[in-house]
Amino acid sequence: MIETYDDLFVKQCMRCHTPTPTDREEGDVYCQKCASPLANRCTNISDDNFSNYEGCGVALKPEAVYCPKCATISLFAREQLIENKYPKVELVSNFEDDEPVF
Ligand SMILES: [Zn+2]
Ligand SMILES: [Zn+2]
């Protein structure tokens, strides 16, 4: 169980355990010490201004590995802040489109 505030921000950083400032400004969503995200969300977000597609991007509980609405991996899982016990098997047909895996 990961403790959060009412707005689903974690009470301390998932990586470096720095307490999340309660007086943080709106839009402050990353840890000031290690740049980890402080709130989990669906990573299905469209940043493409030329597309009409609207990503899901809903706020998720910190334990959520996948979005229950669209099955996209959560931000915390992508950043490896929480364990992903059941990684999706990707149907990889074109390696060039994939981000490098470290
Ligand atoms: Zn941190
Ligand atoms: Zn989603």
C-alpha cells in the first residue's frame, strides 16, 4: 500500500523517499531531487498537435501497473518505480520504431 494525498500524489518520492512538499505548486509533478514522477497516470497521452486522437491519460492509483481504461502501461511502471509482474508481450514487427531498451 503506497500512501497518497487525496489528489493521488504520493506522500514521499517512490525512488529517493523525499517527502512530497505539501505546498507544491500546481503542475509540480516531479521530485525535485531525482525527477521521479510523484503521481501515477496512464501514459496514453497524445502530444501530437496534428492528430485529433485524444489519449486517455487518466490519474491512476500508485499501485496501478496498467490503466484499467485503455490497458496502457502506467507512468510508475514505465519508470520502474513499481514492479511489473506481468509485462505485456509486444508484437514487435519493426524494431526501428521502438525506443531503446536499457
Ligand atoms: Zn525523488
Ligand atoms: Zn488509459
